[in-house]
Amino acid sequence: MKPQLLILILLFPIFLFAQNGNKMGNKNQFILFDVEFAYTKQDADSSKPSKSHYYVTGNMLNTNRPKDWTAPVDFRNGTVHIRLEVLEKPPSNELTTWTLCYIPNKGQKNNYGCTGTGLYADSGIYEKDISMTSFWENESIIWSEGIKQMDLVIKDNSGGQGHAHKRSDHEKFFPTKVRISMVQVAAGAAYDPGMLPAKALYVRGN
């Protein structure tokens, strides 16, 4: 074996470890979840405890997410980068959105808070950065106690109660297929697009 080839073989595992280490070692941001799933009217009608919901629980959430979102790294006063990839959608151009609700280990007042993807009418990629202190009922979450679950809710453009399963013309919303990702970014830091892999970390319904 040529010496140059032997050196490459020996160094390759070190290179991989360094690459993965850099990404895992970024203490200023983390992927909260990255899910891809198909969603039908039947899924919306049968989701429990609430209809039109997709529940991100257990290992679908980053198991290394911080317990305390306030210290030693301040994610509570940072931003969240929301990436929505609409892979399939009925050709209706009907405005649609996903409400994204943080379900805490310990809450107060409303006991949860929600942000969202924004409205979309067609397939494609939609991204936005949201301040963690700006969205609905963000103060109802005790951030020092962490997040246990995320509830993703498909809606029309009519507001908080516009769950898509209630629509008489539900065929304008279902079936659909989406990839939704949320990356938490610490206060003062900037989102790194390299955080998200080419494919979703959790895939269901393909």
C-alpha cells in the first residue's frame, strides 16, 4: 500500500469526527426538531387529544435539547429559525399555515405558547426568523424548566380557530406533505444554515 493512501485512511476518521464535533459543539444553536410527514384529512380527524394536530414527542424532539433555556446559554431571549418545506399540496392556492406550539414541562397562565410558519399557497420552501419574546403567550412558558413537546396545527388563514379539518372544502388542504424544522438560536447569535441536514431527521408516512 502506498504511504500516501495509508495516511489518508488513517486520517479520514479523524476528519469525520472533527466535522461532526464542530456541528455538535455549536453551543449557540440547536435543532429542536426536524420532521417530514404526510398528513391527510383522516389524520386531522383522528389526531388526539385535538384535531388537525401533529404531535412532535419523544425522540422526534432533539433529546440533547437543554433542560434550562435561560442559562448557561440564553435561548429564551434568542430567536427561532422556522423552515417549512411544502412537498405536496392540493392545487387550490388556498392559503394555509401551521401553528407551532411549545408545550413546556412547567407553564403558567395559558400554559403554552405558539408561533407559526406564516401563510403559504403553494409548494416550496418558506423560512423565517422569529424573536422568542414576540410570539403568542411566550410568557406562559417557564423557560428554565424546558420543553417537553411541540404541537403542529394545520389551519386556514382565518385566525386561531381556523383548523383545516373544520372546512367544508377540506380537499383544498388535504392530503399534504411537509417538512417542518425549528432551530433555536441563542441571544446575540445568528442562524447557521448548515445546521439542517439535506434530509429530515425524522420521517413518517412516506
